[in-house]
Amino acid sequence: PSVHMYTGIREPMERNEYGMVKPHKVNGVDVFSMGFAMDEGQLSYMRKPMIDKIVDEGLYNVEWQGNTKYFLVDTPAGTGAEFKATCDKMHFDGAIIITTPDPLAIEDTKRGLAFVDKLGIEKLGVVENMAAPMPQPSAKLDLNPIMEPNFFGEGSAAADDYYHEELKKVAGAYDTELLGSVPFDPQFRLAPGRERPFVLEHPDSPAAKAIKNIGIGFRKRLNLR
């Protein structure tokens, strides 16, 4: 329900003459999100019948373009009903687990990988988000207090290295790989509401370069199937 915040679009999606949803096009990408149909701050908790209805709408009643090369589904964190309902209704070529460098997230990563295994979906890799930040002082943004590599606390830089290695081990234990690490960038805080994605606004930043490399690795893994 939050994907729409990164598109800069607030208008609800329209329907064509056949009643199918017309997705918003953002930088050449067709985007469908239940967030376009929700009021700001509206509670998104739903029971399974409603979840099934929304999943059906997104999979089967959207006017997706016929030349679509990649169909990406972003599900809420964890192994909840949304993820299971989506996987039950459509065959997916693979799954990517996105996590962060901390012990609780690593445990969730293990559960996510095990769940993907149980569903018989190929694991394309693990992505480490919010890794050790890159110092980028900016007086304009007044974000200097969180620019230091150990802004999470004393010794957190070393902890990041430790959990980074742990994620590599976890990925290897589940017969997949760590596709890459995206360093924390304070500009991410300004991304919601922008019409241009972060990687286009800041193409030379370490985070944008990492995201691009992860995309290349994901595509290679997918084509090797």
C-alpha cells in the first residue's frame, strides 16, 4: 500500500471500457498499488477474502502491457497472507529477499528463504538494504548528524561488517547468494513524493550504483534459469 508514495502520483487509477484497471505509468514502468485507492493514513489491515480480491485484481484485472519483460511483485515483509495468496495464484520465476544488517532481520531472512523453498520458488538472491552509510555531508539538507558511518551507535560500523558476512553465510546455506548491499543514503528520506526515482535523481551516488548492480545481477540470475 506504500509503493504509490514513490511515484509522485496521488490520483486513483482509472478503468478501461472493459472494467480493467489502467495502471499508472511511471518512468516507463506500469505501476499498480492498492495505495492509489486508499486515503492517506487509512488502515490497510485486511482479512484473507479481501486480500485475495486485491491480489486477483492486481494479477488478472490490470491492463498490463503485452511487451512487459519483468513482472515484479513487492509484498509486505515476512511470510504473511499477502505473499502466500500471491504465490498460490501465479507462477513466479524467482524470489528476492530484501533485508537489513541486524540479528532480527537475519532471522526473518532465514524464515523467508525457507518459506520460498517450501513454495517451490527459485531463490534469485538476497539484498542487504540500509547497509553502512556513506558519508555525504550536506548543509542544504542539514543531515550531518547522521552522516557518520557509525550513526547507529558506537561500534555499529564493525557490527555492520559482521552482519554483512552473516547474510552471506545465510544466503549460501540456502543455496543462493548475496546480490549486493545498498548503503544508507539520507537522500532516501526525500524520495517519497518525487516523480523521479532515486537512481535517476542521484545516479552517481553509492546507493544508486549499488541498486543498478543488483539489478544486473538479478537479471543474470534470472536468465541463467
